[in-house]
Amino acid sequence: MRRLVAALLMFALSACGAGAGEEPAPKATPPPSKPEFTRKAIALSCDDTQVRVPATLPGLDRAGSFNRLDSLAKPLKVKGVIWSHNDERVYAGVVCGARTAEQFATLVARSALTVYRGKPALHWTTRTGLRNFMWLERPGTAVYVAATPGLSAEIKPMAADISAS
């Protein structure tokens, strides 16, 4: 009986192509390429970590800078730039001070914890409708991107265009 089962198993596996000749190479998705800046960038920094954000955004005008976020649970050093079109705005900046993932996760009350590029990230919406996204780039440096509802589709491309060194 065991020989019969072994023989049937061998024939079944042979019919499926197991063990017969070369196996096709596994298909793998190449890792995403790092964005290359084709335009000028603005450097924002926390200590020795420098974050580069685009200096211009298509269809938007530079509208100033900001140095605080009302959503933060405690006062931290913040540096950022603002772009606008009519009443819509896009924000990008750095938040300095959170050194660990645990500290970072408690920075904004009622935010959702997620992962971006393998790093801890938070996203939340304020009472005024501002969509916010922030990730801990390095210990002590978090990158912040936000937009009003009309430009919220710009958050992902903006985040992808930001680099740190």
C-alpha cells in the first residue's frame, strides 16, 4: 500500500511540473527608486539632519513659512514652508525633538499610527479639515506634510519628493 501511495504521489508531482527541468526565475518587483530632485529644494534641519523639500510646486505660489503646529501635544521646534492657490494650502516642514517611536506616537492626540518607508508615521485631520501626515525620519527629526481638502491629493507626491541626509 505504501508503494502505491508513493508511486501515485510521484506521478502527481511529475504532472504538476515539480522537479522537472529548470524552474522559471521568480518574478520580483524592483524596489521603488529614490526621487531625484529635478528642481531646487529648500533645506530645513533639526540638528545635523537636513530635510530637503521642493522649493516650488506646480500651480502653487510660495505663501510664507510656519514655526508651530497647534496639533502637537507639547511644544517642539517646528520649521516649515507654505504654498497656496486661492484659499487652498500645502504645508511641508520638520518637527524637532521626538527621539523614539514611543515619543513620536504620542505627539498628536487622536491621530492614527501607521508606517511610511518603514518608519513610524501619524496621520490626522483637524477640525478645520486640514489633512496632516508626519513620519519620524530619524531620531529627533520628524517630517510634516499637510494640505487643505482641495489639495489633499498633493500630500503623497510631496512626501515622496522629500529627502533627508
